[in-house]
Amino acid sequence: MEQNVAGLTVFEQAWAWFEANKKQVSWGAGILVIVGVIVSYYVWSQGEKEISAGEALSDAVAAAVSSGSYAESADAYLKVAAAHPGTSAGARALLAAGGALFTQGKYAEAQAQFQKFSRDYPDSPFRGQAMLGVAAALDAQAKPEEAARAYKELIDRHPGETLVPQAKFALARIYESQNKLGQALGLYEDISRAQSYGSVVNEAGIRAEALRSKLPAQASAPTAAATLPFLSTPPTVKTNKP
């Protein structure tokens, strides 16, 4: 028998194994089919969730624009975020809700939503926006020490983001209010050397010049101050349509 098997081709040996193990093979094939169906359904359902969430967010944005009410828009965004957790549209809705609350002057509530975003979506590309929102909310609540720490944390974790100059400017302003003029000057000079950040660059240059006149010559040199971070608006909403 062993000699007969040895004389078979690879295909013939495989077929012989299949014939001897039909039952096991059929069960294995059935399992593979079931797994394939489950995976396919998961991918499809995730796509459907994103589409549904995107449409809900689009409706909320349209309602906010037509009403012109930040209070109503914050509620609408929060509803979308609660109804569609784990989706990109749900994440953007939560961030937008924080921005709307901030605009209403509800800084503590805005801070809570920005912090929730950071907890729920730690890998989101918009996490820097949420961290900046937290820092700005603390700043608006007249908590300069906490705000300064939040700005520093942001820049340490997201040094390459375009929102950094805004955060640096806000931190420099806090330093000025605390009479830490050398540190403020270092930040203003750092911002003013940037190539393209709009009005914040010009304003930083003006403030730096004003501080130089208040400081001794040796203190006017740029310090190794933290490269640190102001509240930008929530990211533009993108909807996912079929």
C-alpha cells in the first residue's frame, strides 16, 4: 500500500487525502464560508454606519446654518455624536459641539466635550484640535496655569500641526500677563519667523518689538522657550454619501 501511495503524483495524493477526509474538509469549507459572510457583513455595516452618520451630520450642519443659533447647533451636534459613536462623522460632530458651546460662552461645557473627544477618539487626526479647545476653554475660564500646561502638552505631542502658532501666541500672552517677559518674547519671536501663518505672525512681530523695548539687551535674544500653542474652529464637515 505504501509503495502504491509513493508512486502517485502530488495531485493524486491530494485527491486521495480529500477522499479519505471528505467530512472534515466539508466542515472546514463550511466554516470558511461562514467566516467570509461575517467579515463581509461587518465591512458592509461599517460602511452603512459611516454613510448614515455622515448624512445625520450634514443635516445638523444645514439646520445650524439656517437657524444661526449656536445653542441649537450644539444640541444637534451632540445628538449626532451620541447616535453615531465610533464613526468619523460622530467624532466631527462632537468636536463641532465643543466649538459651538465655546462660542456661546459655555467654556466649562465646551472643555468637557473637547476632553470627551480626546478620550473617545485618541487616534483621530483632529485630536490636536480637541487639545487646543481644552486649553482655550481653560484660558477663557481665567485659569492661566492650567491653560499654559494644556498648551504645552499640545505642542509637545503635536509639534508639526498648523495650529501650533496660535497656541504659542496664546501661551506668550499668558506669560506677558504673568510678567514672564523673556519667555513671552521668545515665543513671539519664534512665531514671527514663521513663513506663512497669516495675521498671527504679524501680531507676534509687533508684540515682540514692544517687549524688546521693555527688556535689557541681553534678554532680547530668543530663549529656548517652549514651542507652544488658540482655539481654532472645528474641522470642516465632510459627508459620506453613497
